Amino acid sequence: MIAVVLFAAALVPVPQLHDRDAQAPGYEKVPPPQLQRRVSEASATTVPWIDSNAWRFQRGLKKALYADLPLGSGPLAAAEGYAWGADVLLEPAPKDAADVGEMLAFITRVNAPRMPTLANLGVVDDGSEEIPEVLNLLSRRNLLYKVIKEEDPKLDLNIRLGSKQFPKDSARNPNDFAARVRERLGDEKRLVRIFNSYSVLTNLTGAGDRRRLHLVNYARLPAKDVRVRVSGVYEIVMLADSADPAQQARDIVIADGGTEFTLGRLTTYAVVDLEPKH
């Protein structure tokens, strides 16, 4: 079951450059997006940890200022803000100017009317201190959700911290919490699944039968052979990659009510438009 937010016909805002010395009233500063390597609590190996603002945008942040971005993070910040439909101001490092310019030109080319975010999970926002990390965790696991005030029976699964299904203690261990949510939802109901990459986050939007899938790679190195599965039977009417205009989807398969395809190389950002397959 899919829930949507209200549809607006206006174009998604294209990120804008911002003068560091100028004021930005109404815009909230957000941290730079990045991928870090952290030592796992369960072993001595390192695991990727994505610092993403997706959860802030999903929670309702509309205007974001990426202030004093570190070198190399400008294009990713532009892609992240646009992919989650925010009105974004960027302060990239001077040496990032050319790369940021290319990303903004790409976003302008693929820009389209805003469509609602699709979700089959609902997270009841009770204002508790655990909610931000819960939302961040779900975003990192590509478990697509919307933030709600009360449980929504139209959704496949509602998450209320403190309930029998999701006690507050469960949120203290991110891996266990993600496993609990995923198990209760069931993979067969997930709107999007990503295989062969821990660094790619997604946002799926849609209106009527149309779908637009945003794929953002938070790693500095390209994500290779990323396998994507979208719930529903579709044909790809457009695939646009910010760094490879010639890229095409490979190994397209329709199976078990889903559409699967592979991206050979995802540098930072790709957009996939889907329509029902007849």
C-alpha cells in the first residue's frame, strides 16, 4: 500500500549558490552530506555510515542552507537537496565551482514538476529525542517512509516508538531496529530495493501511474553495478546520470510484480523516470 503527500504542479526548486557574506533568512543550516567509515560494534571491520539530510527533508524542512561546504561535497549537497525536493542554498568550496556548476546544469536539464513522495511506512513523530535517528536510519536503509502525527491505516506499517512492536529501547541499536522494521514490513512490499551498494540512497516520487526515482551516491568513489528493484511493472522512459549522459539501464527484468535493472556506474546522482509497461 502506498501513501502520498499532497501533489503540487510547481517545478522542484533548483539549488542556488549563496554568498557566504549574505544573510539567508528563513533557511536552516544543515551539515554537509558525506559517507564515513566507522568501526562496527560487532567486529573490527569498518562499515559505511551515511550522514544524510534526507530525514530532515522528510520531516518537513523546506529551506536548507549548506554553509561552508568542505571540498568535494558541493555536488553531493546539490543532488541531495534536489532529490528530496528542498529549496537549497549552497556555499561550496571555491575549487568545487566547476563541478557544482555541472551538477546544477544537470539538475536544470532534468527538472520536472514536483510529484509526491511515495511511502509504505509511517513514522509517528512524537517529538522524542530518538525520532531523528530513527528517521535517519530508515533513510539509510532505503525503507521509504513519511512522517505522520497519527497512525495511518492506509500505510502498510506504522512505527510508533514506545509501542509493543517498537519499544524505545529497540531504537538504541540501529541494526536491530532496521531488521525489526524490515521484517515486519516484508521485502515483497518495499517500494525500492538497492543491491550491491551501501552508499546509494533513494527517493521515489510519483503521481498517477508515473514514477521518478532519485538515486544519490554518498561515496567519493563511483558505485558500480548497482542493482535496483522498483515495486510495480514499468518501462524506463528516461535514465539520466549526472556524470555519464550515455549510460543506459542494463539487465532489465520484470519479475514477481517488480521491475529490476542495473546501473553500471553511479558517480553522484541519477534520475530514472518510469511509466507503466503495456
